[in-house]
Amino acid sequence: MNPPREAQLLRIFIEEAYKHGHRPLYEVIVEKAHDFGLSGATVLRGIMGFGRANRIHTARILRLSEDLPIVIEIVDQPERIEAFLPVLEGMIQNGMVTLEKVRVFAYRNNPES
């Protein structure tokens, strides 16, 4: 097992309906992170939330919502995350971006499992 290492968590809060050009913003961000060589990215779709506009977004059955909360999480070395931030600058018109220190306990890729 590798010992824990200090890393940084980049968390991006946007809405599902946000676009970059004609494509979903979350897809573009993940592809840019991949092209940038970051360790990985995960997109989480929320079932309910609200933000700065104070409007509640929900995934209730009777309401087909395409503006659900989306959270993109990326963990990597702090200097690699910092270098990626300017890439996000022109893409995110609405939303929130946070950074926090994290400790990676395990990061494994076992092709035999």
C-alpha cells in the first residue's frame, strides 16, 4: 500500500443544462481534464439543490428537470490543479469552484481484478 499523500480536491458546482458551445459543460470540463493529464474526474448528478439564484432544482417524478445540480470532482497534486484553473476560467460563466486539501489514502489500478 502506498502511504497517504497530500493532494488537492477541485470541486465544480454547475447545473446540468449549462453548455459550452453546443455541448454539456460537464462533458467539456472532463475532456479538458483528461487532455490536461489530470489523475481522473468524476461527475455527480444531484437529485436536489439550490444555489445563488435561490431556485430549488429537483428530480421529482412529476417534473422532468434538466437543470439538476452537477458536481465535478478532480483530485491531483496541488500544482497540477492550480495549473488547470486557467482552463476553467473561460468556461464557467455560472457556478462555483472550490479547492480543498485532501489526503489520498489509496489510489490503485489493478488490471487483474
